[in-house]
Amino acid sequence: MGQQTTNDKTSLTEQFFPNVDWVQMWEATYETIYMTALSTFFTFIIGLAIGLLLFLTAPYNMWANHIVHFLTGSIVNIFRSIPFIILIILLIPFTKFFFGSIRGANAALPALIIGAAPFYARMVLIGLREIDKGVIEAAKSMGAKTSTIIWKVLLPESSPAIFSGITVTSVTLVGYTAMAGVIGAGGLGHLAFLHGFQRNNPDVTLVATVIIVAIVFLLQWIGDTITAKVDKR
Amino acid sequence: MISIKELRKEFTVNDKKIVAVDNLTLDIEKGEIFGVIGYSGAGKSTFIRLLNGLEQPTSGEVFVNDKKFSHMKGESLRIARQKVSMIFQHFNLLWSRTVEENIEFPLEIAGVPKKERKQRVHHLIELVGLKGREKSYPSQLSGGQKQRVGIARALANEPDVLLGDEATSALDPETTDAILDLLVDINERLGITIVLITHEMHVIQKICHRVAVMEDGKIVETGKVLDVFQNPQETITKRFVSQLTGVEDTLPTLETIFQHYPNGSLIQLTFVGQTTEEPVLTELIRNFQVTASVVHGNMNQTKDGPYGTLIVHIDGETKQIHDALQYLQSIDVKAEVLNNGSTNNE
């Protein structure tokens, strides 16, 4: 009897989503999550570092340096203004050199990180600028070193912006992974395009979209929870 | 303790040179509470930041505890700063840290071991009266409580000097008094030298031993608080003093009085110390053929004793009024004639 129910269910999914290969779908989901997680992690580290560098080298700040500030700012602006799909194409030689191939999830990572880190660095910078100047002055008046100010003042005091920023960035990265799929990185975007759109299987596109939306909702929820927890203002 | 020699600080804003502190020379004694009063833009904030090296002077020198703070740099400046701490108008607490973590912060900077940190924080929380609020975040505290955290934090590394940058300007009058009491308590118990900058005469009157009046980057008048109150020399000092005695507020009232009493004189009496306790008016009426009615009165307590202002209307024969005034001078009450009644009566 139990067998019977299962069969009924299977037939039901088969009836509504006749073209969906579930094994393939979960594989694609895994690839999307893999690419999003790794690229978010590296974007977080690199974006944070660039954001801090931009903040500290700004005029009247601790490492005030016009040249470094200008160069970093320019690089950030250049990479931020290149449309992602073009960035992928521009990076093909680079990716080939490093990974020997432009296919697969790992090959998508450089483009994802280089595309997202400057965007995130700007958000970090906004968060750092919102820190009360008086608090930094207070830390200086206590004899704090710049490294102490970075770790114990700048990062904790801008933590809500840092976490809400990485949440927005990770959601953007989910979208980027779908685009990266087009050049053969795999993932749900790739599946939806190749198996859904090109073979005219709207059910595949629909299921892939629903899973992507679910991933985005989950990321937003995690991000909001962390942001609310660190924000003691 | 603090020795300031020909200190000068210039800023260049939009290609225009601004002199914030101009050739300032001053000595502050160990263990005293020294107040610097001035309106905004007088250069007070720059001045106090020159004392702990947050600003470096264009020229001149600052010595704190025989250490030359001006032109000190890097590691030595950072270590020296631990003994010259600062409290702020807007408290400048880290919102991401609890009360005890905020107080612990300077100890972390100084590299104090964790166990000793906890002990000192515990002691400091008791000292400033914040027991029970250790785990609260700044956002859960009132302004007065925040400043108590600020004070505890400033005291953590057992400083020699405490700098107050408009420390009570963001607080209501009652909380201001409580914080000022705490500062006096700290000054007396721990012997810390306190330098305060403020625009409120009330702060100077309540806790300072000596005061300097600052205008356009210069100190225009300095001395013991009671002396400056009794005998202000400069126009700006007189304005600050009248802000406290309330005489300024009374001036419109005086206009009405002039009209109501065309005869006699309005006299402002200033009492200091001992004379505030003597029955001056009674003596005046008994010994001279004059009538006296009180128009305005005010009494303030300074660190060195009471200080009072009284505006009285005295009427009688010109000779008697004259003698009465002479009598007042003889008992060290400063008498200032505000008007001489209507001229057509003389």
C-alpha cells in the first residue's frame, strides 16, 4: 500500500513536471550554492579589505594617502561599472590560465569575486563613514594603535552595515551565478537556460526559478537575523 | 603639572589661515580643577586637544607631567595619552559594547591582563555609581549614565589629568549637577587634575578652582574663580558673570522700576565670602536715613565660598545715599550705581 502512495506521488510530479530530471536539478542546486557560498566568502574578505583601505587612506584619515586612495577608488569604480556578462568574457584568458578551463563552478569564481568585491567594498565604505568620528577620536585619546582602532572600533561599530551589505551582495551573487552558467559554469541558471529555455521545457525553468527564489529568501533571512543580532544601537 | 608656553595653532581652511589658538601661555597646578570658558569658536576645543596631542601645535610647547606632549609622535605619544584621558560632550561610547566592555576598552589598549581588567572595571563601576548596569548597552542608558560610563572609562588607566570637552553641555541641569559632583569627588579622592572647557558659567562656578576666559584664541582673563566673579575686567567676562547672576535677565524689569521709582538709586551689590552672611541691609537702614527695597537677588556657591548679587532700590536724601554707599565700600561690599533716579529731581 505504501508503495502505491509513493507511485501516486511520483506520477503526480511526473504529471506536472514531466521534463524535470530531479537528480540533475539537485546537482545544479548544489553547484549554485557552492558558487554562491565560496564567492560570498571571498567577496566578504576582499571587499572588507578594500573598503577599509578606501576609508583609511581618505583625506584626514589615519593612513591619508591621496595616491593610494585615488588608485583604489578608480579600480573599484572601473570594475563596478563593467556589466557582469562582459566581465566574464574579459576574464576568460585569465581563467583559462589559472584553471586550465573556463568550464565548471571553480572557473566561475574569479569573475564572481572580481564582479562583486568592488560593489561590496563601496557598501563597507558607506558603513565605515557612518561611524561617529567622536568614537574614533575617543579611541585615539586612549592611545589606541591604528590596528586596534580597525579591529575594536571600525569593524564592530560598522557591523550592521557590513552584514546587511554582504547579504545584499550574496543575493546579487546568486544572480551572477545564473549568468556565469551561460559560459558553462553549471548551476541552476545554466540548467534553466540550456534545458529549460533552449529545449523548450518551461517546467524545468519554473522549478529552477523556484529554487533560486528559495535560496535568495534563505540568504536574506540569515542576513537579517545576523544584522539584527549585532545591532545594539 | 601642565605647562603651556606660547602655544599657537593655525588651520588653513579654503586657503584662508585661521588662528584657533593664539600665543597662549598658561600653567595649571597639580590637583586643581581648571575651567576654560568661552563662546563657541573661541578655540577651546582646539586648545584642549593640544593638551593630549590630538592636535599638534603650529608653534609653542605643551608639557604635561614634565613630558613634552607637543611634537610627540607614535608609540611614546600613545603611551603618554593613557595618563591624560578625556571625556566628551557626546560621550563617544562604543554602541557595540556593554557598559563594562566600554570601560574595559582603554585597559585592553594598555595591555592589562584580563583578570586585573575585570577587577578594575568592577571597582570603577562602583565608583561612578553604575552598579547593576554592567551588561547594559549605551543605547539603554540615559545621558547622565552614559557620561558616568565615559568618566569610568577615562579613569580606567589611572590618569594624572582628566580633560573635559564640554562634558555636561548635552545634559539637563539636574544631571549636570550630579556629574559635576562626581567630578569633584574624583578630584578630591584621587587627586586627579581636571581641565574643563565649557560655555556654561554654572560649571565654572560650581566646581572650578581657577578659570581662564578665552576669546579669539587668546586667554583674556585668568584667576581664582571668586576673584574673577567679584571683579571681572573684560567685557566678555562681565557677560559670562551676568549670565550667572541673572542680572542680564533682570534688565528689562529694571526699566519698569526706573519708571515706578523716579527718585532714589538702583544699586547693585556684590557680596563675596564672609559678607554674604552679614545683615548688610539691616545695618544700612538702621544707620542711615534711607529706605531700601530688594529688586533682584541671587546667591551662588563656588568652590571657594558663596558669592551673591543683590539689586536694591535706595531712596532718601542724596547725602544719606552717598554715606550709605561709603559704608558699603567700607565693609567690602562692591556697590555699583545702576542709575541715579530722574535727573530733574536733583
